[in-house]
Amino acid sequence: MQTRMKKILILNGPNLNLLGRREPSVYGERGFEDFFLELRQMYAGRAELEYFQSNVEGVLIDKIQEAGFACDGIVLNAGAYTHTSIAIGDAIRAVTAPVVEVHISNVYAREAYRQHSFLAAACAGCIAGFGLDSYRLAVEALLQAGKE
Ligand code: DQA
């Protein structure tokens, strides 16, 4: 039996366009586009991966609303909006696709204001602290979901 490839959107929020240049001691030295190409190759034939980034809260919400009814899952690193945005939490609740919250750094080992998420309770799960590999782990989780 042939299974349909799952469509997964990777959605990055504010300042994540600067990966590789932004605080490399926290977020690493690799740009996201380069990592994404590798991830796409890694999952070729298993998942259809798309990538979108915005620094604007409303644009992220528009994308969640659009992809959240059209794809099989969203991997979301909302950056600092994680800790501030009730609206993004509501958008996640509004859509049918499961959303996995992702962080490159271990937010629970950082400043107190990074230890609360307005998104986590609306998400299928949360992966934090594994560098860029957090995204791969989230894709893996979405691919495994529903198989058991
Ligand atoms: C981040 C953690 C957030 O606290 C921060 O605002 C970011 C990146 C992470 O991936 O570790 O922008 O989401």
C-alpha cells in the first residue's frame, strides 16, 4: 500500500532570518536556508517540506490559518512571540493541522521570561534545546503521529 507524502510547513518567526549571524553562541553559526535544503533532501520521498519566515505577527497568523487547513502539520518556531502572543496561540487552536512548537535553544535554561509559552498548550508537543536538530525532531514527530 502506498502512503501519501505528508505536507509539512516549517514556520519561523521574528529574527530567525538572521540565524548564523544572530548570537551564534546561542543559536549556532548556520543559516536556516542552508539547513532547510539539507532537511528537504533528508526527507525526500517521505515528506513535502515547505519553509516560510516572517518578522510580523499578523503574517505568521495568516500563514497558520492558510497552512493549518491545507497541510498535515506545522513546525513552528515563533521566536519571541512564543512568550507574548495570545493571538498566535488562538490561531493554532483554530486550525486542524497539528502544530509542534520548536526552539533552537533550551528556553527553560534561559531567562525567566522565556520559560512561559502562550503556544505550548495549543500545540501537539514542544521540542527545545537541540539546536537546528529540534526542527528535524519535530518533522519526525509529525511523520510518526497517527501511525500507532
Ligand atoms: C527561540 C527562543 C526565543 O526565546 C527567542 O526569542 C528566539 C528563538 C529559540 O529558537 O531558541 O527568537 O525561539
